[in-house]
Amino acid sequence: MDAEKVYLSMLGELTEPMPGVGNAFAPGQPCEKLYQQIYEAKCRLCDRLGEEENDDLESILDSFFEINRQMCIRMYRLGCLRHGQKT
């Protein structure tokens, strides 16, 4: 399995998700609720700053999401290595 495809399937970003890989952001899932909280907090901060978007806040969120992607793919590959599977 391809680590990037698994990750994108978990995000719900593939038109044809991988079999057996659920969308962690589907309605009612914990990640969907947490992402909604992030979005709402971002909106509140931008309102307080009097801006529609804030470059620093976007940089923080983009960097966090990239850290998350790197960690997920790394964990997937380590799991595959421990079970003797290709990554």
C-alpha cells in the first residue's frame, strides 16, 4: 500500500478511497468535530484582529497540518517495516 494514498483516504480527499481505510473526517467522526473547533477558533481570532485571514495564523495551521502528515506517513511506514511489508 502507498502511505500517501492511505493518508489521503483517511482525509477523505480521494474520489475513490482505498478499501478498508475510513474517512477520519466524515460527519460525526472525532476528527471532523476537532477540525470544526479549529475552524471556529480561527474565525474568532480573525474577527478579533479585524481580518478575513491572517498570514501568521495560516502559517501556523499549514505547518501543523504538514507536521501531522509527516508523522502519519512515518508511523505508517514504520508499521509496515515491523510487519515486513513494502511501504
